[in-house]
Amino acid sequence: MGFGPNLSANYAEAVSVILFAIGFTNLLLQKNLIKKIIGLNIMDTATYLFLALKGYIQGRVAPIVVDGVQEVEAYINPIPGGLVLTGIVVSVSVSALMLSLTIRLYRRYHTLDLDEISTLLKKEEN
Amino acid sequence: MSKLRDEESYKKTKAYSFFRWYRGEKDPFLGEVEMQAGHPYKDKRTAEELMQEKEAIMDRVYDIGHNKEIKFFKTVYGIISVIFCLALTFVLLLMVSYSPKTGNPGNPNENEVPVRYIENGLQETGAVNIVTGMILDYRAFDTLGESHVLFIATITVFILLRIDKDEKGKEKDREEANDRNYEPKNDAILQVIAVIIVPLIIIFGIYVILNGHLSPGGGFSGGAIIGAGLILYLNAFGFAKTERFFTEKTYKIICFCSLSFYCLAKSYSFFTGANHLESGIPLGTPGAILSSGLILPLNICVGLVVACTMYAFYALFRKGGF
Amino acid sequence: MDLLQNIPFFSILLSLFSGTVTSMVNGKWAKRINAFIITVIMAMSGVLLFYLLGTKESYTFMMGHFPAPWGNEIRAGVLEALMALFFCIIMLLSLIGGREHLEKEIAPSKQNLYYILVNLLLSSLLALIYTNDLFTAYVFVEINTISACGLIMIRQNGHTFEAAVRYMIMSLLGSGLLLLGICILYDCTGHLLMSNIKSSVIIMAATGNYHVPLVVAIAFICVGLAIKSALFPFHSWLPNAYGYSTASSAAILSSLVSKGYIFLLIKICYRVIGWEVILSSKVIHILFLFGLCGMIMGSLSAISENDIRRMIAFSSVAQIGYIYMGIGLGTLEGMTASVYHILSHAATKSLLFIAAVGLTDASGQSKKFIDLTGAAYRNKPAGVAFTVGALSMVGIPGFSGFISKLLFSTACIQNTPYKMLPTLICLGISTILNAIYFMKTVIRIYTPVKSPYDNIPVKKSFRYVGALVCFVILNIVLGMCSTPIVSMIQMGLKMFS
């Protein structure tokens, strides 16, 4: 199956999905917890970039009513903006939780490597 | 030529200290900033022994020195990661190449939903900023959930990082958690800048919150700005000063009041909306600061919660409590 | 509009609000508020169920002053009300059964935080059950994830921290995929409301517009939710999280949190994508395959496990495999069996976790099988309850597990042959493996030997025994009176489409 017709028109989305893939792979496969969290943030930000692009319409301005103009042709789609706003707060909360978990693990085991922590845990048990 | 001063009186002038600083003879921090040496490391083992132990653990975990299989595994792992990433990118690019064109006015998401938001938003919600009107009135349930996400994240950070004051035998934890012990305090430059800039930041944050329905911004962005101001103040003057007006109790009360008001106000509007009753909340003149019904109070609530949460995150990360 | 129709909205908001209130009180009051709220919501859901059985029609509820595509909306039908009622019962019983451990294992100053987590978890579960809007679902999925992570790590030791980190990583991968999937769907359809997306998707499937993005979106949403509910290859966080967290947390996590995601997936299959489009997209076969693998691999891991709590946790992996296998069959019967298995597994697994705690109490807090020998004599109620749970898991007639296995086998016999054979074989193997490890445990706890723990008195509180008795009754009710429940599920599934 070949690529579709809209790849060049959607170059910005292409960038955002590449970033998403990078972030996803980092979150899944990095061993260092901090790098995982960085991957998480790249992934979330890429999704918001993707979403923000979906609201953009060429030649229109941000959806804040100016001079009483209320035609649809004047403003971009407000929905993705609202969704991004919600998403950002979620990602802030999740990053804070992950970072505090990392702090606790680091204080206890003095390492950021998850596999090493598992090994130390097994050692602790025996 | 002016009269030459004698050396004694010259030493008292500002010019003398300036030129001394310029020539590099004087350290401006010495004697001005309170420096505190870090606590000596309690562990009796030396750094080398610790390094050796760490290496031994690393050896046991990865065994790079001896085990060729593990080295091979690591290489394969890297290659597979890259392949995985490329495959995911390929699928996503394929998806992008078939999706609607960016910026094209006739896309599927240009349907009746944004039309009503834009054309009737001002009359139905009273908010000039359509996005604010959308998230706090049309789709308020999402936003209610979102502020609870923030709340529950603070609760989990509390669980992880708060060190209780009344528990005994926790002094060591407190010492360890408080990384302010290891940095210079009362930095004159930071304090002077903070005195000038913190009020401005906080006033700007309040402006952004109060104008959330009129201009870009709103509770979340304004709250984050105020939180940044509080964090700067904390960095300049230390916990002793901030704890005079902001403790865990303050945090709890502010959060409780804002979130309950939010919950109750929105319950009222959901209930009246679903049962087709009049809500009876005046929308005011669009564009005035006291307009758009519940949006302004809700923005203030959200702003307070976000500001306190940002500060609480920082304080918990730095000291394990506040 | 009938006043009773406000119940879904009221129960979600009540539990959210109680979470905020709980932050202001101490542990004791938090416990009371929590029990009170769950009981109230349980009663309300029961009333709603009866009301809906009477009207035989689902309804949507406007969250605000604006109708469907503009405002948020929630929706209630028979299946939703049944799930809400059932989840409340399980949550209440798990909390009561594990209360002594909870008070022992969590620092007194952090107990009220535990109940905040539970309240918000309940509200997010209810929102996932009732929601009719995809983005609302995403927001509450995040609340669910964060509070579940809190439930794991509130008992603070190295194992739970490690498990919590692993859980968060897997969950965040799932959420990322889910969010991107929702964005793509929004891009192609222009809606976030489930019913509107469905009508657009049907048009898209008919005209062939945006076929690739649609398939990618379906795949991302399904895989994201499968990762979050610990389907077989993504289950690495599960054994430690269930094995080392406090007993109530383990029971709630295994029986409610993962089930909430599965229910959302079922809802998305029916209400967002539409069953025909899902079937034609082939994504469902992947879930089917993973489900089959999970059934076998989970049981195999459970056999080789030497720790009773971790063994039950691995058994959960196998049971989640059953549920996905049922979804993957792609028929109404398979789906009914899956939904029934959600109920039966929730009732049984929480019973097993609570009973296992009693057994370990009687064996000096050791979870190793060697110390558990004869534990059923030292703690008789826990022994009996564990046996009931084990029999139900194996599928002995009279208990709930039997009915779900019966439903699964009838569903797969009616299916096409190339899905029927592997399913039947896997069901058989998995049942035998189940029997091996559960019967091994039951025989061990009933082996009469002298043990160093014989003379240590075990405190059996009234609450603990009461919770166990209720769980056993629930199991037997599910096993004996399955016909009305199955017909309710079928009615609810019909209301979906």
C-alpha cells in the first residue's frame, strides 16, 4: 500500500507523528527512568501538536470575538484548543507523579535503571 | 586636578570597591551570601569502595565484561527499538497521508459543532473567548474531571513525598529530603530581583485569570503564572518566609473550597440543564469583566487550585512538605 | 423528565465531591464517609436498574444546558446500571474485608488519602461506565490510572514502588495510544460524542473515505485499552502490583480497574465504531489471539509461582485472556459471555484476594506455600472462602465460574470452525491448568500437619468474616440465578446498538 495524496500538505502532522513515535519508543524501551519520563513528555506534546494542527484553518484567527464579528469564516475551530488545554493539565499531573515515584526509588536504591532496581529487589528478598 | 584623597578615605569610597571587584581581588559573594557546607557523608565507606560496589552490581545485572550474550542482547535490543520506532512512524505517516488536509476549510471537523460555538457562543455563554466558553460551559464536565486529575495527582505526590512532622525517627529522612540544606541561601541578587518581579508576576497572573473570558488565558494559565511567582519567592527567601502565609493547611482549605464550589456550581448547572429548568444566573453584558455567568468564578477557582498545586508540587519535591 | 434519571449524574458528582470532602477529615471519618457514599451509590444504582428494567429503554442525560453534539452527555441503560451496582458491591466488600490490613499497613496520617483515592476511583469508574463522550472517557481514564497507581504504592515498600512505576509506564503508553486514536477519530468524523461518531463512521465505511485513518484509530484505541487492562503480553506490572499492595487494593485493582477499561472497550466497540466496522477491520482477531495466549501463559506462570498472592495475580492474567477471547469471537453470545465473565471474575478474584490475606495472617504473614500448609484449619472462614473461590475459578457447577465457562463454550461452538477449534482447545487446557494450581493450593491449605503457627491465635474480626460470607453468597447467587443476569446483559447489549 502506498502513501496517500495528502502527505505533503500534512507535513506538520507528519512531524508531530514522528515525534509521537520517538516519544513512544523512548517511554517503552529506554532503561533510564528520567529518559522514560522525557519520552512521555515528547509523546504527549506531539499529540497536542497534532491536535492543535487539526483545529487550524488557513487564513483565520484565534477564536476570540473581535469587534463583534461572529462569522464562522473568521475564526479557527475552537474545539481542539480546548482539548489541548485539558490534555496539558493531565500530562503535568502524570509527569509530577512519575517524577516523585522516581525520586522515591532513587532514594532507596540509588539508581535510575529499572532492571537494576528489579535485581536489587530480588537480592533484598533473599 | 582634584585634591588627592589619602588612602584611608579612598578605601571607603564605592569607586575603590568597584575597582577592586573589577580587578578580581574581591569575591562579591564572600561574607554576603550565607554559604553552608554540605553535611559530611555519613557512610563510612569511601567513594572508591562505593564505586566498586556499584560496578559489582552493574556487573551482576548486565555482566558486560564477561557475558557476550548479554552484550549481544543489548545490541539487538537497540536495533529492535529503532526498528520498532521506524515501523510505528511508518504506520502513522501512512495514516497522516490519508487524513484530511491541514488548514483546509472543508474538513470533516468543520461541522455544525464549531459553527454553533462561534456564532452563538457569545450569546449563550457570555464569554468573548470562545475556547473558555467551550471548556467551562459547553463541555464543562471534561474540565471538572481535569481539575480532579490535578487534585488526585497532588494526593499521590503527597503520599509519596510528604514526610510527616509528628513521626519520630524521621529526622534523617527530612534532612535527606530537604535539598535546600545544600545550596547557598539569601542570595542578594535573587532577592532584589524577586522583590521587583514577584508582585508583577502575581498581578499578571491575577489579570490573566480575571480576564479569562475576555482574552487569551484563563484559570489554568493564570494559575500556573501565579504558581511560578510563588516558587520564585520561595527560592529567594526560603521556606521560613513562605510558611508564614502558605502551609499545608492553607493548601487544603483553598483546594477544598475551590473544588467544592466548582463541583456544586457545576452540579447545579448540570441539574438545571438536564431537567430543562432556568438556571437563573445572569450572563451580563459580553465584554464586561463581571459577565458570562459562572465562568468568572469558576476561572478563579481553577486558578487558585492550579497555583496552589504548582507550589505544592515544588515544595514537596524540594523539602517533603510545607 | 423523571427524577430517577438523574441518578447517574448524581452518583458521579457525589463520589467526586466526597473525594474533595475526604481531604479535610482524618482517617476515621474518611472511612465512614467512604462507606456511606458507596452504600448510597449502590442503593441508587439498584433503583436505577429496576427503573430501567421497567422502562426497557436507555436514555441520554444532558450535562449542562446544551444538547447533544455541543455539550457533554451521559447515557444509562440496563447494562450500565448493572455494572455500577455490581462495582459498588465489590468495592464495598473489598474495603470491609481488607480493613484491618489497611489500618496496619498504611501510616495513620495517610489513611484519609487512601479513601480520597478510592472515592475518585469510584467516580472515574462510574464515569467510564456512563459516559457518552470519548474525550470525557479519556479524562476519567486518566483519573482511574492515577488513583490506581496511588492504591498500589500507598503501602510503601520497594516492591510496590517498582510495581507502581511499571504500571504507570504501561498505562501511559496505553493512554498515549488512546488519546491519539481519539484525535484521529475526531479528525475524520468531527465529533467527540459517541453516537455522532458512530453515524459518521457508518457513512465513512460505506463510502470508503478515510479508510486508513479509521483502521489506525480503531487499532490504537483497542491496543491502548488492552495495554491498560493488562492483556497478556502487557502484563509485566501485574504480579508485583497485585502481590505486594495491601489486600483491599489488590482486590479493587484486579476486579474493578482493569474491568473498567474492558467495559469502556466494549462500549467503544458497540457505540462508537459500530460492530460491523469493528468486525471488518480485523483488529478484533488480534485481541482474540492475545486473549488465547493469555489464557495459556497466565495459567502456566501461575503454576510455577511460589507465592499465593502472585499466583492469584497470574490467574487474573488468564481470566483477562478469557474476556478478550470472548470479545474476539465477534458474536453477541461471545460478548455476553465476556460481560458475564467480567462480573463473575470480579466477584471471585476479590474473594480470593481477601481470603488469601486471612490465610497468610494465620501463617505468620508468609505468602509462601510451604508456610501455608494447614492454614485452613488455623483460619477456618478464610479456608472455606478460598475453597469456594478456587472451585468457582475452576468452573465447578453451582458457582459463578461454571456459568461463564458454559457461556464461553456455547458461544464458540456457534462460531466459525477456524475460531471454534482453537478456542475449545485453549478453554480445555486452561481449565485443566486452572484446576491444577487451584486444587494444589486447596489441598495444601487443608493438609493437616503440625505447624509452628498452630498456637498463635488468629484474630478473626466480625467484619472480615462478614465480608467473606457476602462474597461467597454473591458467588453462589451468580452461579445459581444466572438466567436473569444473562438476560439483563443481553438486553443491555441490545440497548447499546
